[in-house]
Amino acid sequence: MKSQILITGATGKTSQYAIQEPLNNGVKVRAMVRTVDERIKALEQQGVEVVQGNYFDKSSIRRALHQID
């Protein structure tokens, strides 16, 4: 099974670098975003799985972490 990681704050400025490195090394990336908007299109085009979540909502954190290595 291919490794998968979760990156939070995925639509922020520095996250593009945090996302690109694992993708370049064959690691699947799931990105947790607070707001689903036009910025996620670029993530999805790179093959990133996008999930909506909030640090203050435990159930959204659990969903985002489901099947993460």
C-alpha cells in the first residue's frame, strides 16, 4: 500500500512546498482545508485528496486522519 500523509492548512502559502515534496516521492497527500473554495482546484490537479476540516472540530480531524499512516 502506498504511504499517505495529511497536510493541514493546505491552501496557505508555505504548504505548496510541504505538499510538493511528498508528491515528488510517490507519497499520496490528503490536504485538510478550512474552506472549500477555488484554491483547492490547484491541489486536486496535482492529485491531492482534499478534505474540509477545522482544528476545533474533533470529528473533522478524525475523518481527515482516517487511513493516514
